[in-house]
Amino acid sequence: MEIYHYFSSSCRQFGSLSELKGDENEAGGALATVLGVLKSIHEKFFDPEHGDDFAARDVRQVLKQIRKEVLKDCKIVFSRVFSTKYQAANHHLWKMAEQLGAKCSIEVDSSVTHVVSTDAGTDKSRWALQHGKFLVHPRWLEAANYMWNRKSEDEFPVLLADIGFPTSFEFCWEMWRNHPYSDTGIYEDLYTLTN
């Protein structure tokens, strides 16, 4: 998400939204997101199912409940995001994922839905691609945290660290097919990795 620069005093380099005589995306911008979250909080807090005793309610619990819905159906494994010497459950991204409702694990199994990684060449990353699981960059978690909703995994591809290629099969296959040296096998590993 971009920083909100409405007034010119906050953004000299690119021009402010007021100078451009515009505003952020009406449907997907920060203000629209915050408004949606506030409406949801209001709806849950004042739900008639909970009775009329508003003094006994705590809006902080409503906030936690709403945040836990963001990634509630996700089971996440991290790969090359933090050092193996680091206690995984203490890492801020692990905690963030749990606050958003995801289950986190240090090992892959059939119930894993996402591998969060900075490198598509790790064993866990390759496992995700081979088993049809989502392979996403840590920014996917950060975006979900910031925007209070699950973002499209396609917007957060993981690159092969050593050569900088996206991990999508179509991209890798196209690169392999159209590369002038494709008969040398230089892209065969990419094809194997994404299949």
C-alpha cells in the first residue's frame, strides 16, 4: 500500500493527490479499507444477538475476532524467512500470521496451504510448487495485516534468489521455450522446479 499524500507538504517528489486533483482508489485504498473495518467492528459490537449490555463488551475483543478471520483457513510454513537459530514462534511474521488466524508450522505436510519464502529454490518452496500449494513472499502477510483482508497470492511471487525469475510455471516455461540457448538445458531446472 502506498503512503497517503493528499497535501503537497507531504510529498514534493511525485506531487500530492490534491495537486493531481484526485484521490486514492475509492474501492481499494487505505481509507476505504479502514472504513470497511470500522463498519464491520460496529456491526459486530452492536449485534443484537449480544443483548443490550454495551458496557460489558470490549471492542478490543471484536478487533481480535475480525483480524483472526483474515487468514483463518490458512496453514503456513516459513522457508528462509528467519534464521534456523531463531525460535520460529517468536518471529514477528509468525506472530502476525497467528493474529490473522493462520496456523503456523515448521514442517510441511498435506494440510499446509502456503509456504512463505524469500527464495523459490529452497526445499520447502519446491515442495509447495510440486504439491500445488501457494508460494508467497513475506510481503503477502504484511499486506494482509495492513489491509485487514487476504490478498491475492499471485500479487506476491517468490523469486529464485540466484537468477531473479518469478516462480510462475507459465513464465518459466515461456522463458525456456523462447530462450536462444534452450537446447543447452539451462532452463530445464526451472521446468522441473515448477512441475
